[in-house]
Amino acid sequence: RFSGTFVGNAESASPAAAASPPVAAATLPAVPTIPVVPTIVGVPSTVAEGVLNPSEVKPPASGTRRARVLYDYEAADSTELALLADEMITVYSLPGMDPDWLIGERGNQKGKVPVTYLELLS
């Protein structure tokens, strides 16, 4: 059996901890911070940041596939490609891109497309 005492109870702080003064922020050494911007070699920075400019995206030399669209899809914004059921498009992925999305191409139109709306071929 366990006793009724809980050692980690926040209400029962030790007197020593309550008596110690808080550390002032001014006494801590200043550490400079350097902003880190993720980059992926060969991918425009706008794609790595999650903003897709279809004119900047180039298909990979290999790795493109044909896909048949299963359902109509209305693009939510200019980075996405609207789809019609039963049409054929070319798709590929980019490094660092969300795996639930692919880049789709239809003629000279490009944009992100959801994988769940596609039947990948070849």
C-alpha cells in the first residue's frame, strides 16, 4: 500500500526553496542569438518556407509520375492546383515538402495537390 503522502506536492515547498531570492535576469550573461533559416539545396527558398511560387518550381530530372485525379478539388489559394475528376496530371515531390501533398502540373499550370485525391500511375 502507498502512504497518503505525496512527495512531489507543489503546495508543500521546502522552506529553503521559499527563502532563496529569485535570480534577476540582469545577472545572467547575455547570449547572442542567430536566426536560423532552413534551406534545401536546389529548392527555391519560398518553397522551403512553405510559400509556393509555381513559376519557381522546376520538376526533378527524374521522379515525375502520371496521376489520375479521383475527385474534383477546388484550390484554396494560388499555390494549389484545382483538379477535375478523371483528368491526368504529372506529379512530383520536393525535398522538405509535406508528404500529404505533391506538386501537380497540367500544361503550363502548376500547384500543390493533395495525394488523397490522386491515383498514382507508372
